Amino acid sequence: MASERGARTGPARTKTPPVFMYHSISPSDQPDPYRLRVHPDRLDRHLRLLRRSGLRGVSLSELLRAADRGEARGLVGLTFDDGYTDYLEHALPILQRHGMTSTLYAVAGRLGGGNEWDDGPRLGLMDADRLRTVAAAGQEVGSHTMTHPHLPGADAESLAAEIGGSRTVLQDILQADVVSFCYPYGEFDDAAADAVRAAGYDHGCVIGDYDPGDRFTLPRCYVSPRDTGAHLVARMARHAVRLRLR
Ligand SMILES: [Zn+2]
């Protein structure tokens, strides 16, 4: 494993296009202390801006496949963490209107429940049927562990249960390969990244962390509830600079 670890901190940095991270998409005006909610009209403006810029939003799997072929130019990644039910009602129609795909990261041990890992407002999580609807609509479902724990420092047994176990659950539900993983809170360490690889995923993503930034720790750009198109453009420019500088 030493050589793999070496690869992660060395030249294996994956030069993927920017990946945007959303959570809840809803017109609700309830308190949002963790700034997880983007209004559907705002998402629509973001995707319209991408299209006007000649860009197309795609799922992480599609993005990585294109990057592997050297054909990722013109693409950006779109991800939605936690698997909130509002994705079906509010995000999916907008994605479809713009001809874009995304990866939805589900917490496999909390399906049909709520975001109990946050001590803020409760948001509903999709159940198995809704996840199948997401997949049938041509969107990707990835894993966000079983229970949304903090992974760094976890023992091998917990890592296997959270990372590998969630893949098994989601594959049983979807009857399809689940290849995309997302670290809760964006937190990872070498052991967690190794566990993602060992569990059979193709890639994993974090939050705004460019070190090491390889296939199993892909950086993402957080989208805040108030981000305008100009903010997105600035985030994309910053992403390009950070990848070139290293
Ligand atoms: Zn999360």
C-alpha cells in the first residue's frame, strides 16, 4: 500500500474539471444554519450560465470516464450530497431541462429517514424506491456511507462497514454497480481513502481540498445558498489555477 499512498501524494493528481457540490434544493424559507439549501431558481440560473459558457454538467462517473479518455473539456461535475427528497421534486426537473446529469450521494443506512447527524433542522432523505427513480431518470447514485460518520481515525472494521457496506446496500437496491463515493464532511485520511479503493469504488470526492487531489480524493467546489453565476465562474477559475500551480 505504500506505493499507492505515494502515488496519491505524488504525480497522480487527477486533472479533472471543477466539480460543484450542492445539498438540498428547495424554495423553503425555514432556517438553514449550515447553509445547505440552494433555491431551485438559483440552481436553474447556475445551469443556464454553464450552458451559455459552453459547459455541460455531468455525473462524477461520466466526468471521470471522459477525463480518462482525455475528453473532459467542456464538462463540469454536479453532485448533490446526502440524498434529500427535495432532489426529485426540485433538482431533477431542472437538470433534465438543461440536459445535464449529476451524482446524488445517499446515506445508505438512513434511507427514508432524516439528517440526524446534523443538530439543525430535519430534512427528509430518500427511501429505496426514490433512489431507484433517480437512477431510472439517468442520474447516478453514489455512496455517502451508512451513517454519515467522521471517517478519519476510524478503525478498519468501521471503515469497511461504512464504506464497503454502503456500497453493497446501494447495489442491492439499484441492481447496478455503485462506483462513486463521497466522504461525509469531506473528511478523509489515508486509511479512509485506501478503504474506498479496496471496497471497489472507482473514485471518491472531498470538499475543496486539493491535497492530494487524486482519483480517490477529488476536490469539489462548495456552492453556497447565495452564490451567483459570477461566484461559480470565480470558483471554476480558482480550480483551474490550483490544478496548474501544483
Ligand atoms: Zn453529507
